[in-house]
Amino acid sequence: MAQDFWRNSGFHLLERDAAGRLLVTDDFLRAYLLRPELRPVEESGSSEVALHESLLEAPRRPIAEADLAGIEDEDARFNYRVWREFRARLLGAHSIEACYRELFDGDVHTPPLFIDQLVQIILRAVLDGVDDPLEARAAELFFREQQASVEEGRIMLADREIVTMHASGSAYGSLGRLIVEAQTPMKAVNLDVLDADNAHLYWLRDQRHDFVISVNYGRAALAALGRVLARWVRHFFGTEVSVTPVRQIEDRRWTWHVGLDAQSTAVLNELWHGEEVEAGRLARLLALFRLEFADAEALRPDAAGRPVYLALAMDEDNVVRMKPQNLLLNLPFAEPS
């Protein structure tokens, strides 16, 4: 039986077209209006309340500058302008997927929060019917920053927001806050590690984001991440690919690569050009993958029949900020004839 998960993502408020693409609905737009950034509070003025109520009734109705000028609170006016622009992008694109891809045509002005929400929604569609909880946890890397821990050769990833919450003491109440305020060393938080033997537990805590995964070569979570990367590419391009973890790149004919974040992009570029990379930066590479296309004719001639190497890295603060759009923008597809 297929599992339901990420129920707060907004995926269930969308419809699909004949090709399986996600379509915006009025209820999906209303969900944004119920977020704290747009929902009126007790101090909100009558103009703001009236606009909000009218949009709940007709979430696609035009929002004129006169509507916004009447809002008393400056922050509320700003939030409505941001949402109006984002709504225009949503309604101007054929689908959620098209909207996401079009965000990266030129300068990106959409707030990261909206981008991450779109990624999660698309991934929920990509993983619909999947029964492997490790794939769902691995997919969180696409839209949630991870804190990496590298100790004695073990590479562990934990949700950065959860780690920060624990580090601030908020996970432990007033006692935890006193410990932090006193700058007293606190023992490492023992978050549960999700692996093949206990993966089923993810379905019970899918929206808590409190599982740690190991991305060492040979671990089940790393292989699951490779499968999610392959599903992501197939969903957008309709072409069959496989993504397999590798220990290192040993390829004299290394033709193409894609970094999955800013750090790995820079390192791969330097390695490809034969430049020497400082050991500390090289050590930030956490995972390497080999992406292969089933149909060589889908690729440009100089890349046909050759694998594409992918890399994932952490920054100097051990934070992993994945950019899934890189796989949509930088693969060596042939130009349409």
C-alpha cells in the first residue's frame, strides 16, 4: 500500500493534467493566504481584513495598487506585493513544474521559501506511490538545508533547522536555554539515524525532519538519494536515467559534470580543468554520482554515450545547500531540432 506523507506540503490541493503535471487550484492559492505572513492578526486594519476576505472568496482576483495602498501595516503591504508577484508566476505558467523552471530564466527574485515549497511539492509528486522511506528522507535534501558531521570517516546529515533548535536549547525547554546562555558545553544531541533496518519509522515522523542519514559510499541512504536524483530528471525531461554513487571519478574521458550545490560546482570545475584543489576544500565533497542516459541520442554529440558526474558538498560551516535546479539547467541535452 502506498504511503501518504508530507501532508502539509500543499500537494493534495493540486490537480494534474493528462501528462501528470501539477495544476494550480483555488484551494492551493487559499493555503498561502492562511500563512502567518498574510493572515490578518488582531491589530490588522479594516482594509487589510477586507482584502484578505475577498481573496479567500476569489483567490485569483486582481490585486490593484489601490488595494495595497489601503493596508495600514507596511510589512503586510510588502508581503502582499511579494505574494502577488509569485501568484502571477504560478498562474502564468502551465503547471507547477513549468513555474519552477521559469523561475531561473534570468535573475531570481522569488523568495527562497517559495522556491523550496515548489521543490517539495514537485518531489511529493515524483515520489507518489514510492514505498521506500529512505528515498523520502533523502529527498528532503532538495528543499531543506542539512548540517553535515564528518567524524572518524562517518558522514552524517541532519536537518539544519532541527540541529539549530537543539543547539539553542529550545528542544529542552528552560533548562536547555539556561545551559546555552551559560555557554556550558552540551552533549551532542542523539538524533535517530535512519537506515535500511529502521526505515519504516520515517512514515511516523515524516514532517518532523528529525532523522539523520549516513551518506557514506555503500550506505542505503546514499543509494536512495541517487534514485531520487534519477526520478527528478525523468519527471522533468521524460528520459530514462540512472544515478549511481561512486567512490571517485576515474575517467580519462571525463566529459561533463554537474555540481548539486555551489561548493561542489566550483571544485568539479577546477578538477576538470586540471587545477590543484586545496585539501580542505576537496574534503568538503561528501558524495559523488555517475548519471547515465538510456538514450544517447538525447544528448549533444560531444556528450553522447558518456556519463555525467554529479557531486554534493558542504560549505565551510558544514552546511549542505542543494540546488536541484542545477540538474534542470546544466545537463548536456541536445538542442531541439
